[in-house]
Amino acid sequence: MPLRLDSAAPDFAGAFDLLVNARREADEDVSRDVAAIVARVRSEGDLAVRDYTQRFDRHDLDAGGWEIDRATRRAALDGLDNDLRAALELAAERITLYHASQRPADRDEIDAAGVRLGARWRPVDAAGLYVPGGRAAYPSSVLMNAIPAKAAGVGRLTMVTPTPSGEINPLVLAAAEIAGVDEVIRIGGAQAIAALAYGTDKVKAVDVIVGPGNAWVAEAKRQLFGVVGIDMVAGPSEIVVVADGANDPVWIAADLLSQAEHDPTSQSILFTDDAAFADAVAAEIEAQLARLATGVTARTAWEANGAIILVPTLDAALPLVDRLAPEHLELAVADPDALFDRVRHAGSAFLGRHTPEAVGDYVAGPNHVLPTGRRARFSSGLSVLDFMKRTSFIACTPASLRAIGPAAVALAHAEGLPAHAASVAVRL
């Protein structure tokens, strides 16, 4: 059964601490295996990638081909059901519009001392997008990862996706074509991340790697951060719903299960100030689980990681929400802004009774790649900025150097760096 807590109970603080600090990441210690894969790909290049792909994906890259050509991708798009294609294109349009507005402006100004100061933003040259392969693939994630890169102006976008036993997911290829991916390579796992980071004869190196994956992929991204940039190391999905008794329990139960069906380690938490409503949601979850196609996974997640927490007022839930710093936060109340104004930590917020989290996964526009595992305390969702870097610049005139230079000389001497001091002083 999911956890049931009452914030008025004397043991609540300890029980809530356990909930906040519970570890839901995979238990397997994959670090050593990933380190070995990364080292071999770095030293052996394509030979290692070819071997690992045959071993893990049962796919012969030499026989089946490394790259999925443009004609195959175009055919996948043209072969889509018209309604599904229209849905993907609507999602792409909305995601593009939202992310285009994120491009930062350059700065160029002269301050009171006469020094010219500014910052220039430029995209990285190349980015890599990891997409899980086989039947359980998500075209929405292709759009969410590729479109911000294109909006940033990235020159080359390489998608890697495993094709277990040679199987290619047409929806993923169609989404890649819609998003403007430049090349698609049939590799996956930690070996694909290493190939993108270091480059091989067949796989050109990139500057940033984004996209979801299993524990091995996440660990490879973690180990290779610094060689390349990464979006984040993501953990199991999570949703927190703050709801009053005026909601329909059918709606809220569906929202909680929308994340539980992702994975057995996903987490769904309800805060409410209405005990009868809490009971109604719990009962409705049981009813929906009985007919849900993904019910086995969703039930495992709900019973192992789910929680219903009773609070005296919804205001009292907000400090608890901030401690959880959830990936997704639904505020299913009549005046969500009044609560949202006081929320400090959440990856993405969904305001009002008619804004289910799932609409953000597909067509709303903001990115669905979000920090998990309480990382919303210090990080944000994927954006155009993940594919750009800022170069600051300074320009002094003789007069402005005379105005600020003596202070630089004094500080350099104080730090015991006479050459620093001299490089300024000789110009004064």
C-alpha cells in the first residue's frame, strides 16, 4: 500500500524525512562497468562500439549499417497516420515557439568609468541526442531534446539510438525528421555516449550530450561530464499534486498514475486538506489500476513509492513541497497563483484544475526534460541555454585603464603576483 501520512501526527516529521531521503535510483552498481566501456571506446573506437552493439543489441553494424539515411527517416514520416503526424507537428510547432523565445540577448555597454563591457552568446558547434531504442521509445523526447538545440543554432545534431535485433522505431525516426536532426546512428548504451564524447571514425565528437537513458547511459554521462557538457543526470520520474476537495478524484487519480506508469521506481505524491477526498482518490486509483494497460508497472510504483499526505491547510503543504523539490508539481486549486507564488523548488508547475502534467509532456511547449531526485533545488529543465555558452568581453581606453588600473595593481601585489601588477602598471 502507498504511504499515508497526517502532518498532525506526532511521528510525521520522521516519516516525512524518510520519504524525502528515500533512494529510488537503480540499485545496480554500474560505475565500474561503465568506466570499462568508456575506456575501451576511447582506446579502440569503432571496434569497441561495434563489439558492444553486437553483444548488447544483437545488431551487426557492418551488415545492417551504422547510420539511418535521410530517405528512411523521410519514409517513416510519410508513413505515419495523418492524425498522429498532425499531433507531432503541432507539438513541434509549440515547442519551437516556446524555446525560440529563450535565446539570450548579447550585452555591449560602457560603464561609468568608461570601460566597455559585455557578453556574447554563441551555440556549441555540435550536440548529441540519446534516444532509447526498441519498442519503448518516445518521439516526444526527440522533439523536446532536438528542438532547443536547433533553436540555439547548433550546427550539427547527431542522434544515437539503439536498434535491438535491428528493430527501428518509425515514430522516433519521424520525430527526428520533423525536428531537423542531421544524422541518426544506430548505437546505444554507455558505448554510444563515449563515442559521442571522444569521437570515432564513424561517430563525430560533439560538445554537449542530452537525452534520457537507462542507468548505464546516465552513469556514462556522469563520468564524461567535463569531456563534454551534459543536460543532467536524471533519475526516476516524479509528480506531486496539491489538491483540494473540490477536485474530481477521477482526474487526480489519473494524474498520479500518469507518472507511476513510467517505471517501478517512479513516485506520485498527493497533498490534500480533505480526508474524504484523499480516500476517494485512493479508491479511484485502485479502480483505474485494474483496467490500465500499464497497471503492473504503475501499481508497483504506487505501492512502493506513492504517498497521500493530509495537511491542515494547503498553505501548510508548501514547505513540504519545497523539501521534495519535485520534477512535476500540479496545483489543482481554484487560485493556483496564490500557492505558486510561494513555491521555491519545482522543475515545472501545472496551474489549475484543467492543466494535467501530461499536457506538458507533449504539446504545451515548455520542456519536459526536468530535474529529478530533489535536483530542482539547484537546477532547471532543459532549455536553449544548455546548447549555448557565453563569452564576456572587456575593452579599456587609456582613460578608463587609468581609472581602474591602480586598483588592479594593488590587488595583484596583495596576492603576491608581481607580473600581473606589471602588465597593468606598464600601461599607466
